[in-house]
Amino acid sequence: MDTSIRLIMTGGAAMSLYSQTRTSADVDAIFSHQIILPEVLVSYRDEYGKMCKLSWDRNYSPSIGLMHPEAEQDAIFVARSPDGKFDILVLTAIDLATSKIGRYADNDQRDIQELFQDGFITPEDLERRAADSMGYYVGNIRQVHHNMIMALENMGYRSVIPPPSSYVPMGSVRLKYNDARRLADNSGSDMPVHCLSDTPIRGVVLSLSDDRSVAFLLRGQNLMAIYRANCATMSELSASKGKMITIMERDAQLIIDQQDSPSDLKRVFHNCATHLTSAIKTTKDAEIAENSVSMESDRITRTAQYVLDQMREKPRPESTSDSQSRPVTKGPSGPS
């Protein structure tokens, strides 16, 4: 990989860089690339001689909390790994505090208050950043608004932000720098990419990126990343995993033509295992990489076999002179 992987620390691990007393048993982080992580980051003994482990929080995702769209771009550089493969960054204090408003558990309340007391944030800045972030939040916005009011009141500040029913973002912000936008900027992948607004493309849907803005398509023996012109999500492709489709974008709408082609599905799925090697070449442990390829190859082959079996079990339509003269095809509107 030509460029370094951006690793942005969030949560308790990020808080430990701002506070000498804060510790965490796991690491929440945002990665610029998809990589395979070891279960345990490091093992160590604490001050009492007890063996402890620092592990990755595999359930963490920045899309499920309150996060400002510019948080990743504004992150602060901390260090580069000795091998030069990772650039380690940390959320700014204001974005770290904003991210903790969403859940606002006891430790989140203490962290926000400590950032305020140590002079890293002001209530005015937190109010402004949280207000902008709420315009992009998916979930119970009223609860998040209440959490923000409570956090500001703990700082002795009275919020002037209106309730969610009449809420509008306080300022203009740039579009979120998601996986699709990284592809559009030619900085998120070293595999072939295709923008759906250019031309239609046909292949087997293998998977989607974590934020659903990029789909991975198998065309023959080639793995390709596809994205929309506006870099929006493509959650509707989740139902097409393992299926041969033709897809394009017209007037900001996805047009999906699903086609059953069992003859080459198994071969295409099996060949994907070879391409997984390059996708995980950033893995530090070669043994983990080999095991991952083996397990993924078996899973893909089983999936392909299941798809083929399902296709074979589909009842054939009753024979008529018309159906015998031409094949029945599927399109966006169903059988024709």
C-alpha cells in the first residue's frame, strides 16, 4: 500500500491522551482502510502485578454515535508507526466531547466535565459543535438534545439551541469524508474503482463497506469497488449479495437489474479468495492473514454453493408456446 493508514483514536483511549488519570481496557478507533485486526493489541502487567490485555473494540463504529462530519479531517496527528504503515491521530478535544454526548453514560459525563475543567473545551464551542453534529445524527435526537443540555448545565451554561422539532444546523459543513469519497479522491483503495454515473456495470455483489457507501463487485476474476456520484450509501444492495446484477445510477437513483446466472457464480466466488490476499496485505501477522484467507475462501465457497442450490430448487414456470420461444428474464419490475 502506497499511503499510510490513518488510525484515529476515540473514546477512552483518546481521553487518556488528554487526562493523566483516564485509562481504558479497549481501543476505539476509526480506520481509513479496512484491515484485519488482532484480538489483543498488547499484554501487560498493571501496578499490582496482574496480567492485563489491551484489545480493540470491534463493535465500535463512528456512524452509530454523535460525530461531526468534519471530525476525521480535523483529527490531530500524534505519531507514525515505526514501519511507516500507520499514521496515529486523535480526535480534537471538542469532537471527543461531542462524541460522548450521544451515549452520555457516567464515564462520558466525567470525561466531558474534565475536558472543560482542564481548559480543553468551552461550553460555547461544545454547543456549536454538538448542534452541527445533530443535523446528521440518526436516532433519538430528542435524547441527544437533552444530553447536550445536561452537559452544558454542568458547566454552568444555559443553552440557546432550540428543541429538535425546530432544529436546523447552525452552520454549513462539508460532506462527510466517507469510504466513497475516499475512492472519488483516489485515496481509499488500490483496487479498480467505478463511478455508477459513468456507465452501467455488471457483476456479482460480494459485500459492502462498513458505511455502505462502497460496494465490492466481482466481474469475472476481477474485484472492483463501485460508488455513487454523490458518494451516498447503497444499503439497498445488501439484499443483492451473492447475486449477479447490472447496476447504474440515473438522476441520483440506483437502477438495479438482478439476473440469475448460476453457471459462473461458483467460479467467480471461488476466485475472490485470491484477491483477498492483497486486501489484507497490511496485516502485521502473516499467519493471521493466511488463516483469514483460508476461512474467507471456505465461507465464500459455501455461500456460492447455497446460491446455486437455491437457484436449482426454483420451480420452473409452466411451459407455454410463448415461454418456450423466449427465456424469462428478470428486471427491476420483476418477471416480464
